Amino acid sequence: TRIPMIESMNPQDLSSPDRAGAAEPGLAVVIPAYNEGLVIGSVVLQARQHADRVIVVDDGSMDRTAAIARLAGADVIRFEENGGKARAMMAGFARARDLGYEAVVMLDGDGQHDPDEIPAVAAPVLAGEADLVIGSRFLEIKADIPKYRVAGQKVLNGFTNLSTDGGFATTDSQSGFRALSRRALENLTFSSEGYSIESDMIAHFAPLGLAMTEVPISVTYDVPHKHKKNPVSHGFGVLARIVGLIGYKRPLLSFGIPGALITLFGIGAEIYTFSEYYRTAQFHYIVFTGGFAALILGLLLLTSGLILNSLVMITRGSEPSKERTL
């Protein structure tokens, strides 16, 4: 893993930034950025009105993102090579945690989010009511969100909510505008890649008992660089990660339900085969073979789900109870 080069802003002392707004103390903003030289300066300047420190993580940009962010008053962490959003966010969180901040707000550096909504997103954390606050685009829809994004988001929300085992239901699992408490920062003990960090964070925090909630936010898609990845490949990549996580945490759901459906299909095919044989004296070898194969596969999946679920339960039972860090 490449070690980032940390560049601190030079216009003033970072420990006492000049803020125009009356923000709550102990609040930092973390902004991942990749080739956002056109907008990062304005995003940083607006965010500084509501935070004690703005940390920009330049993830291998080939333009002047780092220099412009530093001139705008940000504390800059710069990677020489692009490593993905998850790595950038974890580096920014680690910086804020090491500096002792009690709350951190993360937002995208492409201008999609409104920095003036930082106080609203951070409010439940600063009030001690939540450890993770997700800014949801779908609680009070304030923008013309493309239909394909709405449809894809509903699918990702459904699978993300399955991964939490009923601990929390989100309406915007992929929102990059959210706030974390100090307790949440100290529990970022999971690995993640690329754009999966938002869903991974929810799935990791839910069993730990961290309080999570949502607040409405606005969003604009009229930004210079749009999304860095094709939305279809991005969606399937995140979905594959979530499905894998569900299989790891809830094997009975991942293996048992498909196994039961395939088993029922196999039984139905066998019943149909023998009923047709007794009725017409014709034996459908293809249906019989397919049904028998489905029956074997379904039973194997059911058995695997039961065994894996037992191992998960044993593992959970052997783990010491997790108390929330105060």
C-alpha cells in the first residue's frame, strides 16, 4: 500500500481556522476528490463556513485539485496514484480521528452536494442522537433524479437492508453525504474497495449497535465531470459486493431460499414426469433429468446454507459481547 504524502494548508494555522459561520466545535469535513480542479475550490470555501477543518483527499488527480484545495484553505492528503474512493475516505477519516475531532461530515468533491446543508447532516451527531447520519436524496426529493438512478438505488437499498439483518433500513444506501460520530470513527474496522464503502459502512455499523438515521438533502447532477464511472458498471460492482456480504453474514438467506426454490422446482418436475407417464405411458426423460438435477442442486444449497448458518451462529456465540465505545 502506497503511503500518502500529507500536505497541510499554509495560509493559516489549521488549529484555529477563520470561519464566517457559527459552526459547532469539533467538526471536520472530509472530501474525496479526483480531477476536481474546476469545482474543489468553491466546495472547500463553502464547507469551511460550517466546519473547524476541511480535509481534502486528492486521490491521484492529474490536474491542480490538490493545489487549488490548499489555496482555498483545506488540509490536503495527496495520493500519487488513484486508489478508489474507499481508500481516500479511510485516509481522511484516519486524519480526522488522529486530530481528535468528535464529528466528521463526508461529502463529494464534484459539487453535487450543497455544503450549506452540512449543519443539518451533522446535527444528530453533534446532539449525541446518532453515530451515522445519511443524507438521503429520497426522503424529500428536491431534484430531478434520473429514473435509472432511482430504480438502481432501490435495488441497492434492498440488498443493503438485507445485509443489516433488520438492524436499519436506509432509503439512500449510496449517499456520499453523511456524518459520523467519534464512536463511528473508532469503529471503521472493515475493509472496503471503491464505491462500496457507503454500503459496507452501514452493514458494519448495524450489528455493532451504532445508532443510524437519515436526514433529507438536495443534490444536483449538473456538474462538470458527472460520475467517474459508468453508472451501470458502478451499480453492478456495488451490488456484487453487497451480495457477497449477505452471503457471508446471512448464509441461510443466500443459500437456503434459492435452494428451497430449486428443490421445489425439482420436485414439481418429477411429479409432472411420473404423472404424465401414468396418464399417457410416455416418459419425459429430459424433464426427469432436469428435475432430478434441480432436486440435487437444491438440496445441496439447503444443506450448505444450514451448515454455514450454524457456523455463523457458533462464531457469534463465541465472540465477546460488543459494547459501544463511550
